[in-house]
Amino acid sequence: MSADAVFSRQNQFTAIDHSGKVPVEHLDYDYIEKCRDVKYLEKILRVLRSGDEGIYPHLIKFCESHLEKLDPRSRALRKENPVATAASLSKDEWSRIVDELKAWQEETKKTEISLQQQSMFDDPVKENMPPIRGSNCPVPLRQTSVPKEKRNSSTHILPRDYREWDKFDVEKECERIDGNVVKNDPPAIINTRYPKIKTAVDASLLTHQEKLLLANREKDKGNEAFRASDYEEAVAYYSRSLSIVPTVAAYNNRAQTEINLKHWHNAMRDCQWVLTLEPGNMKALLRRATVNYHMGNCQMAADDLRMVLQEQPRNAAATQLLSETEKKMKEWQPEQQRKGKKIFIKEVEEEDDSDGETKAELTACPVEPSQPVGGEESSAAPAERGDMGNAQKKPYGRGDGGPHSEFNNSHHGHWRSKGGNSDKYKVTQESKEKVTNGTSKRGSTASVQADQGSSGKETSVGGNAGETVNLDAPCGALPPPLSRLKNEGNLLFKNGQFADALEKYSLAIQGYKDSGIDSPEDLCILYSNRAACYLKDGNSQDCIQDCTKALELQPFSLKPLLRRAMAYESLERYRKAYVDYKTVLQIDISVQAAHDSVNRITRLLIEQDGTEWREKLPDIPLVPLSAQQHRREEPPSAEVLQARAEKAARDAERKAEVRFTGLKQEGNDFVKKGQFEDALGKYTECLKIKPEECAIYTNRALCYLKMERFTEAKQDCDAALKLEPTNKKAFYRRAMANKGLKDYLACSSDLQEVLQQDPNVQEAEKELEEVTVLLRQSLANTNTSPAKARKTVPITEVEGDEETTAGSNSESSCRGEDITINLKPTNAYEFGQSLNVARCSGNTAACADLLASTTPEMLPQLLSTQLDGHTISFIMQALDSHLLEKDPNLVYRHLDHLHTADRFSVVLMLLEKDERRYMTQLFEHLSVVESAEFTKNDVQNLANKYI
């Protein structure tokens, strides 16, 4: 059979016009039986069922059965079931259906009547009907503005002719009609404030189903108001819905509405409710992040946004807001506080293992110059009982060694009146209301970390039932009784009982003086702690005295300086406060509170003293290098460095992911616009970020194909197939690249791989047909072109280290008259050379010897570059003529491996009739051979792969 006949037979049913009309000749049993195209068979079946060409029940049934064999799930085999009627059902079934319908109808009527009788649904209509948007004049639906007795009775007017209509005055008629209408309605008032809509609905008498129905109605009203940008009314309706049945959707909607109104705290509360009802709700997280961003909590906003992007990486709103948040966090610097605010003191003290001295960092906020000394009273308790009222702990800054705390707490215990000794701070009922020296109680906050050890007696003090501390822990050189007093003072201070803490510190100071101990460090700490209590209570004068005593004991101690500066500032003694703040900055330049205070006081001094304000300042002392803490900065620990590295890696990975997604999208957009050069650059940048992304290789290969750069396209497809060996796009685009390189065999092999994975790829089918034609033409041109004269090249084999001359070893070579071939080739090139020499001379015996010396497993690899129709035919002749008699088992093994060679199926289709005859003859001879390694059935199964 010729190749043309093979291709015509193969493509008999593939080249069918699906879009045209089915010829009458195709409505035949034989044609339908041979047809393998499912879609065309479905079209034939539709024509037969339509009756346009006649009614053929048996042919329709035959076509359906044949189609069912090819595709049992074909949609054309589906048949519509007729609508069930009383005739198609039994009497009992029909009566049961009728009874159920009647019961459902009666139940529906009863439910409707009961809902109409409920007073709850009349109240929103009559009593709670909200006003018309933009007005405060509610009008009940069942009440009109004009009483019935005052309405104009409608009279029938006879129709007018055209001449009367010409004389008709429209304006006078409208005035007459308006004059007859009695207007008793009050004038509408435009609503310029929050509409008076009840935000709570009493639904206690309703069932759960009725509550859900009513809650959804109110929520829908809120949605309508939101779409109309009437956010205040939307909040009211959402509140009504939540008062009936709290739902996640209503809380989420109200949170978004509050965000639009910039009611940040209300929006935050609604988001928290949503996350309580449904943890991990993406909308709530995104909206809470928006609220935190606008409230300045950038870190919390970034955490929420990262959680959203972890679940929804393509959320554009979250990505944009995260980029803005990170930009704001990088560019943010503490704004200079304006005057007129309270002072917030943040202090933490911890025990120093060497000398017992406590360390702290204080953070201050502005104070109002005109405010009376002592400040305001605040009754809020600490937000969270931690270290002396600290709510959060953050890594401490340079130079102080202890934890830096951020908190927002106020006095917890009773406020005491101010005075010069501890007796004035006894807990009495009168002292709660009493204010001395014309000052109110100070509303600042402070915290002191108690010096605590790990051993000793544990006692619960300060009102926290679950908290126990070791009150007998040693404190420097202080004896145990004084150490206990100091620990009790620290704990009382932490719990907000500042007057009691002051009393403990005073007793410890007095005990220190009486005992005659020589430990200025411990005494300095006691004075500093008592100064913190004075400052907490607004007693700035006593605070200054204690800070001065502490500085006499320990010059350039950071905390007493900072506390004294704050006390000076609260007394509006700005020059001395400025000097102390500058001294603090000489000791530790990282104290941000001192920087802010210096900037603030500088403005005040310029306003007060003019441009010569510096000349009126006291002398600023010079701090020795030994006391400058920022110059003794220690390198970060290994844990800190590891945490920084991990954070930097996470940030870099996230940024790379965002950049990769953006570049890929830009490349896809350029491809859609036909700008393949620009798209190529974007995909190349993507591969620099993610070199293991298979889709980028296939996309870039497409750009190369469009630009006719076939070699680069093939390389990208090869890289994609290494990452994903079954990628269909990579196979198809590599086939197109091979076609451009005129490697039609490789192109055909890739297209067959595509069709093997998905037979429905029509583009691959068309390309395979075109490439097959091109392949036949190229092979035909090769056969018709005159063969070049071949030189006789003697090929010899060298064994071991022994060198022999060409043609000297007769055992390893096979000679014709002038031909010598290598019987033991080491690679595909040498094997191809030997096989070509034998084939050109027609020496089948030499080919048989070459195959006998070749292992069957290596034959497909050695033939990878020499596989064509003539080579296969020549190998078949050599196997049949010479090797079959000597070793049939070897022939069977060669045939069993030969069909696995690359492009074998393509070459098999191109075999001529005579070449196929040699193949058939070989299998016939092999089937009659008796062997222990194979049977006749094995030979028959193997022949099916060749013939």
C-alpha cells in the first residue's frame, strides 16, 4: 500500500466539514458504521431525528447504538422525559400529590393571615415609619394629606375639539386647580442632620423566621441608603437589623458605612464583633486594617492586610493599602507635639544584677503652659496589669538595657492631696476630694518596674488576685526589711496605688538613714522612685527636690534628670527644663521624649524671650564620656540578628511576589496588544525573580515564536518541559519552533505528544497534517537528489592500549570488496556511519553482523539520528536474511526494542509498499520459529506494533 493511500484512509473521517450540511450519501449504514468522528455522528443523528430526509427508525437506532459505543456520555443520546400528567401516574400517586398541594395551599393561607394579624408589622408602617429621605415629615402610607371631605370630587369633562384646545390656557388652568386644593400639610423641612429613625426594633413577640425576614428587610433598606450615599440613614437601618438578629453581613456593612463617615471607633467595634462571630472574615480584616491605618496604627493594619493577602493574594485593595501602609511606616516620624496636652511618663525599672540600680526610660508628651500645676484628675485604671501598668512591651532602645514599655493607663488607687511628707498621703476619705495649693490632681501616668528576685516568699499584693511577687527579694545592699519596703512600693506603684507606694518609699528612705548604710546607688533609686510618685500625683515641687537629691548621689543619672525636667516643664520653668532635657540627650541620644520636649520648649522660649532666648539659659553641664550611654552601645545578640534576617527575608519574598505578579501582568498585557518585544523583556525580568516558573517560559517562547526567533523559543520550551514534563503548551510551541527550524520529524513527534494528551486540540491536528505533507516532500527531495560519491573509509577498532593500523584487525571488521565497517561502535554517530556504509553497498550480511554485536536495549538510542523508512527496511532485510537463522531470540529482542525509538511512528507511516512487505515477511518467518523465550502470540502482538 502506498503512503498516499495510507494517508487518504487515515484522514477519511478527520477532514469532515462540520459546519456544512450533511450529504444524503452519509445517511447510510455503512458510512455510519465506519465513521469515528463523534461530533459528525451527532450531527447525522440530529438530521435523522429531524425528519428532513425522511423517517428511518431503524437507522436512527443504529446510529444511536454506534454513537453510544464511541462516546457513552454524548449529549445527543440524552432524551427528554415527557411531563408527568395524571394519565402517566397511578391513581394513588396522583391523589397523594393533589392532597399535598391542597395542604400546602391551606398552610400558606394560614401563615399569611397570621402575619397580617401581627401588630409588629403594622407598627413599622404606622408608628415607626421613617421619614422620606431628605425630610422630617413622615406620612403614613394609609393616610393622605387631604381629608376626604375636602377633596375635590372628580367630574367628568367632555372631550374638547381641536379649536377649543387652541384657545386653552394651560397656565390659568393649573393655577385654578392649585387654588382649589386645600393644603393642610406642614411645609417639608429639609433634613440637614441625622434622621430621626428608631435604631431599635422590639421583635420579642416574633418567631425566629419572622425575625430573619424583618432583619433582612431592614438590612436591604440600609443597602439602598448606602448606594444613595446617605450613610447616616444606612447606619440607622443596619442598627435596626442588628437589634432584631445580629448577623455578620449587617455588622460588616455598618462597619463600612462608619468608615465612610470617618467614625473610626464605631467601625473598629463592628469589625471586632464580626471577627468574634466569624474569625478570619476577610472583609472584617480588611476594614479593620483600614480603620487602623487611619487611626495611625500602621503595624496592626499591616498585620491584618498580610492575613488577607495570605488567603487572597490577588486582592487589589489589600495590596494597595499594604503598600501605602508600609510607605507610611517608613516615612513616618514622630510629629512635634503642640502645647496644650498632658504629660505621659513611661518608666520601667528592673534590678541590675551588679549593683541593684534600677534602669528606666521615660517618655513624655506635651503639657499645657497655662494649665494649673498638678494637672487633671483621671480615674481610668491601667488597661492591662503588666509591669507597673504596662500594656505592651517592646525592645528597649540604646543605652538603658531594660525593657522599653508603651502603655496608656491612669491612676488606679485613691488620689491623695499633695504635700511635703508622707503623712499627708495617708488614705483618708477627705483626701479623695481635697485639693491643696490651688491645684487639682495630676492626670499623668507612670510606671516603675519593681525589683524582683526569683526566690523568697511569694505574696499577693495590690489587688490582683492572680499575681504573686517575691516581696523578700534582695535589692542591692539594702537589708531585708528595707528591700521588702522597696518591693512593696514597686508593686503598689504598678497597681496604681501611688500614695501607698510613696509611703513605702519614704519609710525605706528613713530606714536607710537610721541604719547607717553606705550605698548611694540604692538611696538614689529610692529617691528617684519617690519622685516618680510625686510626679504622678502632680506634686512637682517635691519631685524636683527628690530628683536633685538623687542626682547629688549619682550625678548624670538618666531617670532623675528626665523626671526633674518634666516637673520643671509642668511648673512652666522652661529654661531649667530645657537644660535638663539637653543633659539627658547628652547621656542617651536615643530618648525620643527628650527630643520632642526640646523642640516643643524651644518654640515656647522663642515666643517668650525672642531671638535672644539662648543667652538667658543657664549653663548646660557637660556630660563625661563615661556617663554617655549611647557611646557604650553593644552589638545586637544572635537572636536579634536572626529575627532581623528572617523579617528581611519575609519582606523581600513578599516584595518579590508583588513585583513578579505585576511584571507578569504587564507582559500579558503587552502580548494582548501585540507588543512582543516589550512582553519579552517583562517575562525575562520575571524569570530573574522566579527561575522555576514554568508558565513564564512558555509565555516567553510564544513571544519568540511571534518574533520568528525559533531557536530561543525551542530552548524556553525545553526548559519548561524540564520543570513540567507533561506541559501541553510547551510541546505545542516547541513543535512550532521545530517547524520554523524545518525539523519536521521533531515537530511531528511533539504534535503527536500533544494529541496523545488531548485529542481535541484541533490546532495540533491541522499542524500535524501540514507537517506530515512537508515531511514527505522533504524525504522525496532527499531521495531524488543525486547521492554524493562516498569515499571508502577504513574503520578499525582498537582494543586496550594496543595500537593497530587501519584494516589490520580482520576479526573486528567486516569487509566487502572495498568496505570496512566498525562492528563495535561506541556512540550513535559511529553506528550511523557503519550502517550507512553497509546500506549504500547493499551488504545485508555486514548489517546483520553489526546488529549481532549491538545490544537490543541500545538500538533505539543508536538509531535516534538515522531513523528513516529506508533504514528500517534495510534492517528488516538483514534480520530476515542472515540473523534469523543464527539467533531468532536476538531478532525478537531487537524488534521488541526497535519500535520504542524516537519518531518511529512517523517513519512507519511513510513506509512504501515494498518496505512493508519486507516487514511482513520477517514476522511471518519469525512466527514459525519455536523458541523458549517467545511464543507465536508474542510475535503476533509485536507485529501489531509494526504492521
